[in-house]
Amino acid sequence: MSNVSERVAKARLLPVIKLNRAEDAIPLAQALTEGGLPVMEITFRTDAAEESIRAVSKAYPDVLTGAGTVTSLEQVKRAHDAGAKYIVTPGISRVVIEYCCSNGLMVYPGICTPTEIIQVMDFGLDVVKFFPAAQYGGLSTIKALSAPFPNIKFVPTGGVSETNLVEYLAFPKVIACGGSWMVKDDMIKTGDFEGIKDLVKKAVALVASLS
């Protein structure tokens, strides 16, 4: 499990992906890999999620493929069976977290309040998804939450883009940011995977500029 967080922290970016067609999963994984970002969070917002995760896990086993927007025990079991290496939730589901902890599956629960952080800490977890980041105060709220919870690390998602990415990542308690600006829905739908690769390269270069 720690290896997953190490890879997420190294990438510093978590592309949040909605796929309406499972056949788009492989070319998208290729675009991300060639762009220098072999990480995917495929959300369970569509019926194609499970098949997409399974396809990428088989074709690109070195890509860190996870399942996002997981809200039920049934979904987390399907994601795990399909090969997901980590789980991201929009909020706290005790049954999802318990399943992940019992099965050695990394999980990043969604939080936005101190109470939710304490609930996550009760499971022995120390990395949370701060969501939706923009609507709940962004970086200023993360900094405020970090004071009473110095051991907690954050993956802000929601409203993160190339315009504020550097600001988020400059704060040491933010290990990575989730976003979809480099994997835009319309580009996936039109099959513009070369365009996505170019956006990924720009995002990776932006992250590299911080080091």
C-alpha cells in the first residue's frame, strides 16, 4: 500500500478520468504513459469504468490504475477484481474503507472537515482526498486543517488546474493534485489522444519546474 502513495507522491498529479466507452481506455493509457504520467483514476461515474480498469490493468500493468468515485461495497469489490491498485472516494464510506484496509488496497477517502479527518485517522490512514477543493476554500482550508492534523497529507481535487497547480503543490502537506484538465472529456470523445498527450507533457513539465 505504501508503494502506491510513493508513486502518487512522485507523480504529483492524479488524472481524474471519466470514460463513456471502454475502448478509449487503452489509447488514453498510452497517451498518459507517453506524456510521462503513467497514472490513472478511472471514475465509477459511468458503466464503462469496470471494463476500462480491467483493460488498462492487463495491457499496461505498470500504469498505476485506480478507481475513483467509489461509493459502495459492490463498486469497490468490482474495482478490486478488475485490477484497481487504489481506491478514491468522494466522501467517507466505512464499508469501502474497511474493505480496502482488510484487503491491502490503498484508499484515499474524500474529506472536507476536521471531523472527517478524525474518522479517517481511526482507520490508521494518513492521506486524504480534499474534495471539492475549490468549493471548500482550497489551499487556505488545507493549511488550516494541517495545523491540528500535522501528520495528514492531502490530495486536493475539484477546481485544480494549470493555473493553481503550482500553488497547491508548493505546500508540503499536498502530495499530489487530482484534476481533469489534461484528460478533457471532449478530447476523449473525439479521440484526440495526441492532444491529450501534449497536455499531459505540459502538466508534467509544470510539476518538474517545482523541483
